[in-house]
Amino acid sequence: MRIFKFGGASVKDAEGVRNLAKVLKTAGYDNTLIVASAMGKTTNAIEIVIKNYFENKGELQSSIHDVIKFHNQILLNLFENESHKVFSDVKLLFNEMANFFKTNKSPDYNYVYDQTIGFGELISTTIISNYLNDIGLKNNWVDVRDFIKTDNYYRRANVDWEATQTNIAKNFNRNILNITQGFLGSDANNFTTTLGREGSDYTAAIFAYCLNANSVTIWKDVPGVLNADPRYFENTQLLNQISYREAIELAFYGASVIHPKTLQPLQRKEIPLYVKSFLNPESAGTCVSKGKTLEPEIPCFIVKKNQILISLSSLDFSYIVEENISEIFSLLHLYKMKVDVIQNSAISFSVCIENIYNNLEKLLQHLRAKFKVTCYDNVSLYTIRHFNEAVIHKLEKDKTVLLKQLTQQTVQIVTK
């Protein structure tokens, strides 16, 4: 078995779907499972739908129509006959989404999010599956929620590995080209759950682990894993080889090309991960596997924007000790804050976080009861692996450095 994952950029329009078919013809598709994301920026568009559902009901139908219009244009470009069953299949999915908003009684944003955001993946895979069948690439459309089981931690669900392994072993047909959705699962009550943003890579790794796959290939619009994001850094270079350990480090610090959870199941069974260009499928790309830490050995840069830096100090200048730190982390856990950097001294404690669940004000209110609190919003967190002084100096130029932390292999710098 091989697992191919195609992200939203690779299927952003009709030409992208046609190119996916070309990739399959070039790379082969025997004993292959395709994991596909929502098309283009569909996830962002459905997030606007969800926001309107809670905050601006008057715009709800208009925002749903925007998503329908986008997909209808792709359908019309791919299928000449408007009586093709794919049109009715996609319409049924949109009706299902609209009906959820009409009948839902839950005020829980995270629950509503997970029940609706995945329609992007369900629709994209329906379109791709029908197109591949039409051009002779016979395939089986699979609902991933029948296979990947999770808890009900909506928007960042944890996989029930035993149930998932059992489902895949019993019900997955290896003898045909299969296509399924990334990002999604279901809980014990069969409500839809999601694995976190960019979770389609993780979906591919879950199936690879359970199927004992030979490899996972992530098809992207870059030639492979670069040493920095070209949107923010100049003169980026391709990394030919990365060890599992190094890739996990890069993912932990926020390298956007690989989802943090993706590598762990692959490493356990030593399944190689390839990151290749869907524009040039015959190129070697990057291989993540056992072996050399990094090839070539050069500094790697990661940036996370829109972070929050919180600096705490005791009200009476007493030491920040284990009891205080334990309490701080309990609050960070309570308000579902993702921690990226911590730094403490005798009387101060700083933490750089992501406010994913919009609980910042509640957290700050709680912290101010016991600590003097300084909060910097919209800061940037830079991480450099395998740094040298020259690259640190260049990065810090013309920036206000709020926090800096060095270890043997890594420097992290928070700037405003």
C-alpha cells in the first residue's frame, strides 16, 4: 500500500483535479489510497459560514451560497453533462450542511464547527472520485468517519487507535484505488470530529500505520521540504533528506509543511514520508526516514505569526516556584492555550501561546488575581534550528526582541 495525500492547493480548481489524475498516471496508482483535503480555501469559507451562524444570521445563506458557487464552477469545468450524478451528490451534501444549521440546538461552537467544517472534504473527494471514474481510473469513495474513531474533543480530537485499527483491518478494501477525506473522524456517538487544522497529513499517517503501508507521499506546490517558508524568507533551499527525529523537531516548532502528529506513527513502523511537487511529480522531493539528520546541513527557519506573549511576575516580588508554575499551567490547560515557548527567572515567568479557542481574556482575568501581568498580542515567534550568529543577527535586524532563548541546536526569538 501507498498513501498519497493531496492538499487544498493541489485541488483548488478544475485544472488541479485534472493534474491530480496526471500525477496518478505518472506515479502509479495500484494499491493506493488517496487522502484529499477541501478544495482551495474552502475551509476558510466554511469558517465564515459558521461565524455567520453564531454572529450574523442575516449573512448565513449568502456565505453558504458562496461556497456552493465556488464548487459549482469546478463541477461545470470538469463535467460536460449537467445530468451527471456528481451534481446531485454534491447538492445532497450541501443540503445536509444547510439542514444542520436549521435543526441544530447546540450552542457549543466547537461541536458546530466539527459537524460542518468537514463538508469541504466530503465534497472535494466526491468530485475527485467521480472525475477519476469518468476518465477510467476506477476508484472507491470511502467515508473516513467509518474508519477513524476518536474521542469527542472537538476541533482537536484524539484518535482511538484500537477501534481505528480494528475498523481498517475489517472493512478496508486494499485491492482497488481508494479515495477518502483528510482531517475528519467520528466519536463513539458517530458525531463528526476533526483532528486539528492541517490534519489531513495526520489522516494519511493513521492509515499508513494501520495498513502497514510502504510509504506516504504528501503532494504540495513546493519541490519538497524547504529550510524556510518562502512566503516569509528569501533564498530558501530544498532539504533532500531529514531524519524522523529532526522532522519531529521542525514540526513541533511549527514547520507548516508537516503536521506535528504526522511523523510519530510513521516513525514507529519506519514508514518513509516523501514530500513532492504535484507540478513536477518525477522529481525526488524530500525523504523523511531513518538516516542522516539533515541533508544539506543548513539553518532551518520557522515563523509563527499572531502569537501572544504573556509575562508574569509576583505581586510581592516573591519567587516564582513550582507551585506557581503548576498553577499557571493548569490555567493554560483549562483555557486550551497551545504553549510554544516558556521562560522563567527567579521572580518572573513568560509564555508564548496561541489563542486558538479565543479564551485569552478569561485567562488574563484569572492570572491577574495572583500575578502582575503584561500581555503582548500579535507578536511573531521565530525558531532557527542549527543556527549560527550570522543568521541570528540578520533575523533580529530592525525588530524589537521581547524574548530570546537558546539551546544547543535551537534559538527561539519573540519579536514585535
